[in-house]
Amino acid sequence: MEAQMAFSIEIRNSWLIQTPSSSSSSSSNALSFSRSMLPMAGAAERRRRWRQCAERRPRMNPAMAAAVTERIVRMETEIEKPVKFTVRAAATVRRRRKEDVKGMIANQIDAYSDKIGRNVVLELISTEIDPRTGAPRTSKRAELKGWFEKKDTKAEHAVYTAEFTITSAFGEPGAIAVLNRHHREFYLESIVVEGFGPDPIHFTCSSWVQPTRIHPNKRIFFTNKPYLPSETPPGLRMLREKELRELRGDGTGERKLTDRVYDFATYNDLGNPDKGAECARPLLGGEDKPYPRRMRTGRPPASSDARAESRVEYPVPVYVPRDEAFEEGKEEMLSDGALKALLHNLVPSLVASISSESIDFKGFHEVDNLFKEGIRLKQTLQDQLLQKIPVVSKLFESGEALLRYDNPHILTKDKFAWLRDDEFARQTLAGINPINIERLQAFPPVSQLDPAVYGPPESAIKEEHIAGHLDGMSVQQAIAKNKLYILDYHDIYLPFLDQINAQDGRKAYGTRTIFFLTSLGTLKPVAIELSLPPMGPNCTRAKRVLTPPTDATSNWLWQLAKAHVCSNDAGVHQLVNHWLKTHACIEPFIIAAHRQLSAMHPIYKLLKPHMRYTLEINAIARQILINGDGVIESGFTPGRYCVEMSAAAYRDHWRFDQEGLPADLIRRGMAVEDPTQPHGLRLLIEDYPYATDGLLLWSAIERWVHTYVSACYPSVHHVQADTELQSWYAESIHSGHPDKRHAPWWPRLSSPADVASFLTTLIWLASAQHAALNFGQYPLGGYVPCRPPLMRRLIPIPGDPEFENLTADPHRFFLSALPSLTQATTFMTVIDTLSTHSADEEYLGERPEPDAWTGDAAMVRAAREFAADVRRAEEEMSRRNSDPQRRNRCGAGVLPYELMAPSSTPGITCRGVPNSVTI
Ligand SMILES: [Fe+2]
């Protein structure tokens, strides 16, 4: 009888198929190995016995299957009572490394209350429905043991256990419910249950579990087995839907920091109209100013403008769902950065406010001193600070290091490289912003702006300006040979220039720079055009062309023109390429993913590492970076028009189908289609470090995603029938990018290939593209004369009073056109923090729980292959950096290109590709 019962258990759970004739064999037979015995044996012994069974089991033919079914029915009727057995759960809880007094007391209270019965309890939920109740089978509740005993442990993780008594009718567990009856939330990393079979069952949680006093409902965690919606086991269907309903919320009310609700809102929180009209900013998102959507917080409106959301000022946190908030390691990095920011900003501001002298850099040595001696304060000023500001005593205790800036990479190999034209050009291919350079395909370049408003569309650059720099070629010959390239910021700046230049201390042009591709594969600038909006019908100042210098005066004019180009470039890099196209445009896909894709959805599992921290860093950016009077407005030439420029770029230029690397290279003319080449394209500048290294990572991501998606979706039908996938995509567009929802270019999501292509682009943007645009900010942009984020003076023309100043003291004039001391140090401080990898960074190819993030063993193996691919790409990049033929990344004093090199140590390294937009 025991053997028969065991047989029935195994059959019902599809673990073991055995011939009926063997069912009555002796205890040495495989059938005597029952699940009821498993928990009593050790794990190794259980696995050994299980292997024996599996090896002995024959394949079952249909006739046998029928016989088995018949026998099961018969035996079921024979079983009067289900067998009971014990299984064990081990829950891993991550503890805070640093606790404040309040936290320590709360921990003690929880430990003592646990001892008297206010426990954390677990409940196993079966994949099967109980026919009697119509609900999933559930185990009895079991409390997690050991909280009191481990209350003083200093380890980063604590493991607590629970034991369940299960009946043989239970079936396979598919979910686990957690009820936290403590006073305080805890971070549950994972739960492993042993005893159901040869292998443990993993529940990947990675989530804060709130106490019942805050959230009375049980938290549900599913096993790591992926299921498409249609494949969801019956016992989990309702739970899957319920979870998603909870995550979506009802779109009302103000969110609390403990919530985990994901929803959309417009960017109506950047200004602070309650502080006065000067502090109000336009609403972004809507017909007027299209923009992606952000995470909804539900904060009440501002008192003076019902359309604007009231502000919460940093460091008071803005709502993001609890699990999106930075973990301890990341928080520490930012708070260290914040102290640094405070010191760097506070001191220059005070210097500026107390000093009656000019706040310009008076010579290049003063810029250099920021990296050598730091900012020196007069003794009297020190005393004043010490009296007035409590934090300042701390500042002086550790002051030396904190007040001195790190030497940016750009100065480490050749301090004067930034003055040279070849370096200026090289940075368009291997610098912080290598994605605006385009091939010039028509001459002269033409504007797309309305000629009625902005004058004739043709550029003022004529053949005679550049003919002498084209190695004997005519302009047409050079174009035909793909030798001319352009950095064109005319159209994006011109509509804003009147407003920008009306601001105090902000001056900009719309610049165009033409480059010639030399026979060595490097670029050299051959003309810079500086455009201002026409002031009248015959205005001569509207367009001005400068060419490479021939004497001292033209040399300084040329240096100033290059500084204006860099300032244009810095603005577009920050506002459009970095902030808008990675941070802001990804956010809606992440919000929709949490609302529409269950945690058990295979695509959610694929995307999870690529969504980490993005919502939190974007929330912080809205508080201190892109907000009115925030760091971006203060640091970049467009000033208070920064985000409006970003919105104009979204309206006019952003389209998802061209955000992938190959499509972008072809759009910019940097590559041509060539089916014989990898990716179907051929680069026209062979040594284009961003593109060549980017393609290595693009390929690795593409291969991995293709393998994964093919395994998830065997057919077109599976894609089209996947309700969660389709809802995610539809919502990302209709609710996340609603101002673009009618655009014809949104890719279809009908086949496995469509899904793979879409996901490759998304993962590319979150990882490699963001890293290429983010982590060089301080290393390559921290020396302000090389790359001024803002300019304060236009370039004088002979006859202007300012022209005299330029000729009298060109160094001083040049520096007076750059950011002031306060502006420069504020900017340097912020990009220093933004370029820093935290200690808990997860890089491309890595993910937590590498063997348990999915229950699909084949995909665990494929992920390892992806990681190996990424490592190989890194080795190839390293090889390229020592290849003297690649002059854009190797040569005398030339910096290697490492921004796409996936691995990094913490800190500012000018390399490292995190999985997601984390900073
Ligand atoms: Fe970033």
C-alpha cells in the first residue's frame, strides 16, 4: 500500500513515470522512493536516490500512459488519507550595514515581539486548484524562526527558516505568501524551499516587505519558473492578475514611500510657481510641448498653479515605488557626493559673494589650481565660515582633499592636447558626445527651419572657405569620396537664441563645424560657422564663418569659435542625448513593464537588471538637475530654456526605430548598408571608436536577446497571443509616449524577431549607450577650458569695443567668456558625482543570483555565454587601444577609448557599462 501511494504521488506531480508492473516491487525498487521519505533524508542522499529513479525510468508509450491513467484512478480511490511530509523554507534577508539609533531600537522591538508571537509568516501556494474550494491549494502558515536569536548579528545577510507540513495532495508550489507582522519593513532577497523533489525551489524576491500595519495584504512571490500568460498554471492565474492590479493602482491619491504602485504623470514638477513667476516652468508632456511621461507621485498641486505639482526639495525623497529606491551602497556614494557638492558649491559661492574682485578665472593657472591646491580661503573667510555654518568645521577637518578636484583624465596624458584641432575633432568620434557627427552629403549645408522666420536656409560656408584644406579635392569630389563630415547645431539652437542671449551672462550661437577626413583616418576641422537669428533684413552678423587660423589674432578667434562649438555640443549632449534619449525616454518602458508584465513573465526576467535604479535617479534629477534653477540650468548655456530645448528635440527628432546603434549610424550617414558585412553595414570612418566598440556590445546583446526570445516564443502566434507583452508595448506607447502615439515609425511587435529587435534596442540604450554618454562626463569634461558647458561672451568682430580687450589680453578675454569660478566648480562637482560608479554597480553580463534568476536552465547557460561574449568584446577593445593604426584612440598623448569597456572598479574610471541607467 505504501508503495502504491508513493506511486500515485509521483505520477500526479509529473515527476516520475514508472511502469505499472513495477509498482508492487520491493522496497529496493524505485517506487519505494517516495516524496514522503525525501525530507527525512539528507539533501545529497535525496539527490542520489532521485538520480537512481530517473535513470531507471523507461520512456512511456501511449498504451502505457493509458494503463497508468487507469491505475491512478483506481489507486486514487484506494487512498483514503493523503500522505503528510515536511518541507523547509530558508528566507534570506538583507540587513542594513549601518543602522541609526532608531533603526537599532526598532530591530530590538521586532526581535522581542517575534519571540512572543508577532512573527513573519509564510504560506506556500500550489500551482494547482483545489477542486473542493475552486481556489489554489495552500499550506498552513509557518512562522520564520530565528529573528530573536539573530537580532544582534552583524552579517549582511541573515537566513531564517520555516517548516511546513504538506500533504501529498498539495502538488507543486508556485508561489509563497509572506506576511510581515513585525513593526518594520525588511528586505527579502530570496526564499529557497527544499523537500519537494531533488532540487530546491527558488523564489527570487529582491523586495521590501512592508509590515501589516502599513500594508495589510500578504506579499506574493512566485517561483523562478518563467511562464507566458497562457501557460500560467491554474493555481497561479488569479494571483498573477491580482499582483499586476496592485502594481497598477487606481491612479488616485498621493503615493507613500512604502507603496509599490507604478503609474504615469507629465513633467509638471520642474518649476516652483509658488516661489514666484521666475521660478515657474512650462509643463512638459502634451500637445504643446511633447515629452515622455514620468513616474506619478500624486502630490497635491502648487497653491498658485493647479496644473503644476507641488515640489519636494532634495534631500526629502520623491516617491518612487519602494523597490526602486537606491540601496544602501548607492545611497552612501551619493551622500558622500552630496557632501562634496556642498563643500564645492558652498565655498566658491561664499568666495564669490564676499570677494569684491571679479569671479572670472584670472589665468589658466587658476583653473589648474583647482586640481593642485584646491580652493584656498583667506584666514578671515575661514573664521567667518566657522562661526556661521556648523558644517564648516567638518569641512576643515578633512578639508584638503575635499576641496581639491581630481585631475580629469583629459589632462593626464597631454595637458595641452585640448588646444589642438586634431584633438577637438577626435572628440567627435571618441569623446563624451560621439553621436552628433554626421557625414556631409550636400553642400552647402541647409537648414530645415522656416526661412520666413530664420532667413535663407543655406549655410554661409562657401567652397572658397574650405577648398584649400581638402588634399587637392574639390568639395564635390570630397563629398563623393565620403570625406566631409559635419557637427550641425544650427537648427536646434537657433529658435532659442534670442531667449538664451537675453539672459544675463549667457551667449550662444547656432554652430556648424565641417571636418575633413584625412588619409590617416582622423578628422580635422576646416570651417566653423556661427549663426545668430537675423536682426534685420541686411544683417551682416547673422552668419559668420571662421577657418583655421593663420596668425595670432585668428588663432584666438578660432579657439573661441571651438569653445562655442563645444558649448553647443555640451548642451545637446546633456539635454538631448544623455538626459532625454536615455534617462527620460526609457522611464515609460520601465513603468509599463512593472504594470503589465508579471514577475513570472520571461521578458520581465530578462529586463529586470536593465531597469535597476532608473526611476530613482530620474526622480532625483527632477529635484536637483533638470528643475528650474537646478544644476543643468545653472551650468549650461541655454539656462532656463534647457528643458524646452530638450522637449523640442523630442518633438522633432526622437523616434524609437532609429535609437538602435546600426540604425543611428546609417541615419547619420556614418555607415552605409552593406549586406556582406556584420550588422549589414560598413563604417565610413573605420576608426570610429564609439561605433566600432558599440557594435561589439550591440552584437553581444542582440545574440543573447535573440536566443532568449526564440526560446520564449516558438512562433509568431505565441507573440501575438501574449497579452501581457502586447499590453506592455501598447501602454509604453499610449501612456508612456502618448504625444508620439500616432507616429508611423513605432516598430510592430508581431513576431519573435520583432520582439528581439525591440528589446535589443531597449537594453542597448539602458546599458552601453547610456554608459558611453555618462561616465566620461568628468574625466573628459572636467577641464572647463577644453569643453565649457556655457559661454558668457560672443566673439567680438573688429571694431567692437570688446575686440580691443581680446587683442590686449587674449588669455583673460578667453577665460572671461568661459564659466565663472562658481559656475565651473558647481558644474565640476556635479559631473564628478554623475561620473562615479557605486560599489554596488552591476555591469553588463552580470546579474545577481546568476544561477537562480530564472528556473529555465537553458537560459541560465545562455546568459553565461552572453557574459563570455561581453568579456571577449572587452578584450578586443583593449587590443584596439594599443593598435597604432587606430589614431583616434592610440598615439602620443592620446587617451584610449574605454567608455564601452564593460567592467570597472567603483569610482570615476572613464569605463564600465552598468546594466541600467543608474546615475
Ligand atoms: Fe546618466
